[in-house]
Amino acid sequence: MSTNITKIGVFTSGGDSPGMNAAIRAVVRTCAYHNKQCVAIHRGYQGMIEGDFEEMNARSVKAIINRGGTILRSARSLEFKTPEGRAKAYNNLKENEIDALVAIGGDGTFTGAMIFSEEYDIPIIGIPGTIDNDIKGTTYTLGYDTALNTVVDAIDKIRDTASSHDRLFFIEVMGRDVGHIALNTGIGAGAEEILIPEENLGLDRLLESLEKSRRSGKTSSIVIVAEGDNIGKNVFELKDYVNEHLPFYDVRVSVLGHMQRGGSPTCFDRVLASRMGVKAVESILDGKSGFMVGLLQDKMCLTPLEQAVKGHTEIDRELLRVSDIMSV
């Protein structure tokens, strides 16, 4: 391993996701294991610009593996998008003798990391932290598994009241560009229909499906809607449309919102974060830079940040077929 790196900075940026704290813990303790110093950068790129740094050791990250959110906090930084802002950030890193960075976040975080690394030749490795699971180069992103379990638990509770009152519920879940959360939770919670950005079901087919469910004897129904679904302008418009054309349904809407990002990470996310943190630090010490750590075929792999940012994850066509069969 490289002996040139003596101090590594770690930060979280963009939207928080369960497992970020477990990843921070893994980075700090891997540094300690290899006798390297670790510095926490609070509030992402904005904290880097303002010099909001904290020396960390193995004991600094005790009792955080089970905590949701991020102890380092996150912030949007318009200033970092400017050359002047990035110059301030770099000068602060140099003044604090920080040789390399581990960036935990999504595509926006990685885009900033690529630009910064190219301008100042500072080694950076990314760890994908986003509940949407929308980053190329990893089968799972940090927080995705926890979000799935959070959503399924909420749907199960909503189904109780739907069944009690013979209601149709439209439940909106996160997924502006991809439908991974909607598709998997829809199948896991037994939804009658799943609406995702990748598939335009169409209003006519939606009505037909709901009428078919009613005729088959179903007295209540659950429809999972990804926030990026393009059938209607929004989930409330879908509700109004169904109310107008299928008046026998008592229609309700539940938007799960940011509750999907919170909560204690699952065991899967804790283990994944630990593996990613170790791989990120050891990749830096091996002289690697400009890569994202990912899980592919249950192995830790490296994907160029540019590919991770520009790539697109594909929806699982087999799951779409399973969903159709299960909604009979």
C-alpha cells in the first residue's frame, strides 16, 4: 500500500440515507487500522470551504453504526460549484494536511468530486449513499434496503385501514427518475398496481385493472406510485381521475415522503457500509482515485466516477412480470 497518504478526509453530501454513519465509522476505523489519520468534514462541500473539520479516531465513531442520517450532516453548496469556492476548499485541505478524500453521497456528490479531483489532483474515492438505488456500478446503494423495509412496513399498516373501510389507497414513494423502490415494495407488500417512471401504464389500463380487481372480489386495493411516474401530473390528480370514473371506490392518498430516508439501517446496510468503507480507504492507500466503490456479484468492485454518474440503472423486467402475475 502507498505510504504517501497520511491523512484522509471523509464527508457526506446530498440527501442523507441510512447506512451513512456506518460508512463513516468504517472509514475512520480502517484509517486507524492502517495507522493513518482521519478527518471528518462537516456539512459536505460547504464545510470543506469553511474549514469545518474534526480529527477522528476509532473511539470517535462508537455507537453510530445503528443511527440513521449522518453525524457529519449534509448541505447544498452553490459556492463549491464556482472555481473560487473549490479553491477555498483545496486550500483548507492543504492547510490541514489532508491528502485524500472519501465522498459519501449520490451523483451530485460524485460530480463535484470528479471536477475537484481533476482540478487539484487530489485522490478521491466515492461511496454510493442514496435510497433510490439509481447509481450505476453497484447492485445496491447505501440506504436502499432500509428504505424498502420502511416502505413495506408503512404499506402494511395502511392496508389494515384500507381493508377495514373498503378503500383504494394511492401510496406515493420516492423515485423521481427510477422505480426500484416502488417496484420492489409493491411486490413485497402485495400491491394491486405499481406505477413507475420506466413504464407508462396509462390511465385507461389503470381503470381497467382497478375494475377487474373489484369484479374479482377485492374490496380494497393498494396502488404504489413512484413520485416520477408520468401517468398523471401527480398522485392527487390520479385520485381525482379514479374518483370521477370509478365512483364506487373510496379513494385516499398517502405520500410517505421523507420518512423513507430515516430510521436505523438494516443489518444488510450496516454490513454493506462497513465493506464499502474498508474498500474505499484501502483503494486510496493502493493509489486509486476517481472511482466509486460498489457491490457487484457480492464482491467489492471499483467503477470510474464518470461511469457511475453518467450510467443509468435498469429496471428488472422479471420483477415487472412477477408484479403482473401477483396482481391477479
